[in-house]
Amino acid sequence: MDVLKIATAGSVDDGKSTLIGRLLYDTKSLTTDKIEAIEKSSKQKGYDYLDFSLATDGLVAEREQGITIDVAHIYFSTAKKSYIIADTPGHVEYTRNMVTGASTSQVSIILIDARKGVIEQTYRHFFINNLLRVKEVIVAINKMDLVDYSEEVFNKIKADFEALNAKSTFKEQNVSYIPLSAINGGNVVDKSENMPWYEGQTVLEHLEGLHSHDVYEAGKARFPVQTVIRPKTEEYHDFRGYAGKLYGNSIKVGDAVTVLPSLTESTVTKIHFFDKTFDEATAGSSITIELENDINVTRGDMIVKSSELPKIEKDITTTVCWMDSKKLVAGTKYLVQHNTNRVLAKVESIKNTIATDYSGTTEASQLAINEIGEVTIKLSKPLYFDSYNENKSNGAFILIDTATNTTAGVGFIR
């Protein structure tokens, strides 16, 4: 079954958690005790409706304030697909959480309050989805019940967002617009009788109709080696396999491959998936491959097609979203975690900060928490990478503080 990863984004009180709760409720994905807890809490608060945000807000502070603070991951399934939803916070001070939630998602749902329209936060959420090259964006214009289900209001917001979309440099992105009332369930799972003028799909119908080729960007095959498998049993006495997850594109038995960084060449002889063998593996597959000759391959190496070598350099220009309370300044050293490879690195320079409202860049010498900027990094040994625009999985990395071992930032190679 296909697994679709979704990130939500929206300003405070736009109804992100309510939309997700309604999705879970209408697809019968909530347990009986969870429904009873929602009914009881809603009644205690004096609501004349079910407060579905309680289905997702896990922190006490979130429930008390009615806001989302941390990224919550919610899982549910239909007969067609399995879904993982990252419910991300909308505040500017939680930009790092938005990046975290959207970084692994193929679809983003940006909520807009029909009463407020496109606001500054909308710019920020759309900018992050552009930065992370999320291919499918659903603009969910929520709370239509509070504007009398007005088609005119919907069209005005759609036109404003289209003007914002014109500033995007990611032209392959598909943007869809759905008017809805999450609290009443209109156009979430079931069609709304209050908006007969809208002839498009509901949120769930749109998600169900997406296929892998719609949301995944094809690139060059990249296979970071996670571990070397040597059973050394009587049955598999001479077995040597290389396990990992395949990114970018497919790989086949008979393909000529190169192992990085050694640049040793070989040929794929077998592809294993658990207890079965296949002639071809597609992107996203967790597999074990065998090579024609016994060569030195270890965790952190990367296997690629010989005709599709990535860049191999020690200096990289990147866009970094800073996540640490300690500011990022030139001269500091961090560990760069790139796929399964970990390299010591030094920050050479910080050129600027990038405004998330599309207003441009500002010259800067440091990055504070939640700021995004252009940073040049020097590595202790060559990295084998693609630009993030060419291959998302092989163009992204994290910066790890060598003293605290915390994830200090996430970067995208230009």
C-alpha cells in the first residue's frame, strides 16, 4: 500500500488540528475512547461542537492554549492508502519545526482562514514549501461557514494566493484550492451541501487520487550504504551484501556502478528484498545488493550508477535553517551528517539571511534560531552530493554540534 506523507501549515486558529481531527473522525480512524474523550472535553468547555483539535494536540500547553507547539505525527489509513501527517506549528518562532515537518513530506496542506485571507504567515509557509520543493500543495481555505460560504471570498483568496505563487521559483509545484469547513466536515471527507458552486474534490478525494509519480521527484539513483551484511553461516558462507535505502531512481541487475568515495567500479549481480530477489528496485526501496567482485565497501559509502556520478567536493554553498539557541557564526566547527556519511566541517562564511516573505535577502554575519541564510561550508574530506534541486535526498544534510551532539541546523546544498 502506498504511504503518503503530508505536512500541514497555517497560522494560529486557522484550524490545522481541527482539519486533521475531522479527517480521522470521518474516516473512522479514531478509537472509541478517543472519541469519548473529545466529546467529554468539548462538553466541559461548553462547546456545541466536537473539538477535534484534541485528537492531535498532545502537549498539555497545546491543549490549554489551543495552539500547536511541536510537530505531531498522526497515522491513519483508508482502503487505498496509508497516511502520515505532520501537524506543524504556525508561529514564526517555530519556523524550525515547520521545516522539520515539511522536510520529509510529499504533500503540504496550507490552511487559510477565510475571514483573514492571505497574510504574512501564508507567505512564510509557502516559502518553506518552495525551499523544500514539496511538489503537491493544497491550499485549504477554511472556516467558509464564517463567511456564509461565499464563492466571492474564495475566489478573492485564490487570486491573492496565485499572485504569491507567481513569485515561486519551483515551477513544477502543483497548487490546488479547496474551500472547506473543517469544524463541520464540509469538503474534508464528504462534499459540502453549503457550497454547491464548488465542483472540485474534497481534501480526502484529492489525497486519494495522488500517485507516486505525482509527488516524487525523479533524480539519479543514489544508494547510501547503511551496513554490510556478512552472515558467515554455513548456508551463506561467502555472502557479502550492502544494505540501505535507494533514492532518486531505480537500479537493475547488470547495472555498472561506482562506489564512492573510492571510485571503485563493479556490477550489480543480485537485488534482495527480505527473502526475495528482484531484477530491479525502484526509488524508496529498502534493499540489499550484491556486487560482482569483493571490494571494500563500508557504512557511509555510496553506490551510484557509473554513468551518473554526483559532485565530489570539499567546499559547498548551502541554504541553512538554523535551529539552535546558540547563534551560527563563521569559524565554528560542526559535524555534517549527509545520508549515512558523517564529516567534520567548518563554517567558512555567512553571506545573508533570507526573508521568508519573498522580500529578498539581508547581509548578515550570523544566523539566530529560526533564521534561514546562505552559508558556505568547508569539509574535512570530500562529500559526494547533488544539489537539493536535482536530488532532494542527496542534497540535504544536518549540522550536529560537536559539544552537545544536538541537531543545530538543517541544510540544503545549492
